[in-house]
Amino acid sequence: MKKSTEVMLKSIIGNIFLVFFKIIGGLVLKSSSLLADGIHSLSDFTTDIVAIVGNIMSLKPADEKHPYGHGKIEYVTSIFIGAAIIIVGLFLLFENGKSRIIIPSKLVFLIIIIVILIKYLLSSYLIRQGKKLNNGILIASGKESKMDVYSSLIVLISSFCMQLSNKIVILKYADKIAIVIVSFFIIKTGFDLLKENIEMIIGSKEENEKRKEFLNDLLLSHEGVLEISNLQIMKYGSYDVVFITIVMEGKNSLEEASELSRHLEEEINKIDSKFKYVSVKILSKEKKSS
């Protein structure tokens, strides 16, 4: 089993527990905001399933129709997750307008504190593993889970305010205000994911200039290389596709150019595991005498 899939399975187990814990707690203790938070966790569980499927598909090797592999499936999956998050946020806003105002049990504090601790550990784990494995799906899922931590904190504050509503009447609306805030948090997370991954899927270039400079210096260090006329690093999910055009001194036969291209591609592949597909094109040019 791939490490990224193993991480997502752990996330699913954690989210199953949180879904039941929040929804049952919200119903029994009469907390609308905790129930809404439970629905949010249900979306986490659903997106985890989608993330596993997307992760498995993105690891499929290159074929005739997809010469650079299936890495961009990560972006499609993350876009789906983003859309699902927005739908959940809008659903909570809609339902909030119809729900009755009920003062929750004080026991809701204990449930929310437990939820916050578990969710914080789970979201941090997903983001940390996503960065370690260079996996956009894990990072997207982790960010979505991080919003669940913030939403639970808001539920905690609103529950406290609701307990004081017998003294300050306006605080009885704390639950409804909390759901509105949680919903907007959720919707913003969804839009951010959509924006980021749509940009990636239409072909975002590598913005890390240090990596480009490193490759540029490496290529120029080879004897006979006059200049680098093109160097592009395209993000393709958890790996990169590199397009390079170099200008060589003198004339090279087709066989020599092909051999040198293959040698440079293999060298770049070995330097960084992220450079999965590398294409080097060689142009010849007579060096001007001084």
C-alpha cells in the first residue's frame, strides 16, 4: 500500500469517529451548531474517500494517451473536494435559517474539547505528510480538516454564550451566528481550493527560482553547452515535468544529440525524484571566435 493511501485511511477512521461523536452529541445535547459541525465532518469523511480514489488514479503510469502520467488527477480530485466543501457551507447556511433556538446541555463543552484535540492532531498529520510526500490531495484534505478545528472553536464559544442567554437575552442567537461564521469559513476554504487547483490544471509553471537556477547551472557546466534557450518546470501533481532546450557548440549528428539528450534526462531524474518526466532538446550552433 502506498504511504499516501495509508495516511488517507487513517484520516477516514478518525473522521468516522468524529462524525458519530458530533452528530449524536448534537442531537442528544440539543446543540444545533455541534450538529452542523458534525455535518462538516461528514463532508471530511466523503472527501477522504474521493481523495483515496484520486490518489490511486494519479499514481497510474504513463501511457500512449497520457505521456506524462496521470498526476493532474490530483488537481481534479482537489477541485471536487473544493466544490463539495462549498456545497456543505451553503447547505449549513440554508438549514440555519429554519432551525429552532434551543439552549444546549453543558456537557457539550466536553465533547467539543475532545473533538478539537482529535481534529487538530488529524489535520496537522495530513498537512505534514502531504508536504513530506509532496502530495496535493493530502494537503487539500488537511486544510479542509484544519477548518474543522476552527469551526469547532466557534461552536465552543457559541455554546458558552448560549449558557448565559438567561442573563443576556441576545446571546440566545449565538448558536445561529456561530453556524453562519462556520459556513463562511467552510465556503472560503472551498473557493481557495478551487482557485488554486484550477490554476494548476491549466498549467502552472514552477515558481521556485532556486530549482530553475540549479538546473540552469548544472546544464551550463557540461562541456560544449553555450546557453539554455528554454527551461520550464511544470507541476503535475506530486511530480514535475521538465522541458529543456539547450544550445550546443558545433554541429552534432542526430545520434550524438539523441545520446546526449538521454544522458542529461537520466542525470536530472537522479538529482531530484520530483523530476519524473524530463525532455531535453538539443540545438547546434557554431561558437563565434573572439
